[in-house]
Amino acid sequence: PTELGLLTNVNSLGLWNNSFMGFIPTQIGNLKKLKTLYLENNLLIGVIPTQIGFLTNIQDVRLHGNRIKGQIPTEIGNLVN
């Protein structure tokens, strides 16, 4: 849900193995303090939003086991951690 973007003080988000459906919301880019993002083994579809490149503190992202398609956004190259 888009409300995930309101969790601006969260540094770890683990929502794996929950059968969540839908797209990764673009608001995920609002979670600037996020260090770990675990969304694996759900039913997510669509593409990885380019806003993931705004997660400058991110250290570990797990998206496998979903139905995500398309290219990896070039913005991921901005992430140095």
C-alpha cells in the first residue's frame, strides 16, 4: 500500500512470505533511513520502481520469489552501501 511511504523512521522492513499482491509502491523511496528491505516470496508484480534509488542507506534488498519483471532500474547504481 502507498501508506508504506509514511514510515519514514523505519530502518528495517521485513514483509516476506505473506502472499502480498500488487505493485511495489513508488512511495518506498520515502523511506530514507531504510537499511534492509525484505519483500521476497510474495505475489508482487510489475517493475522495481525507480524510487528505490532514493534509499541511500540501503544495504540489503531481497525481492526474489515474486512476479516482478522488466529491467533493474539504473537508479540502483546510485546506491553505494
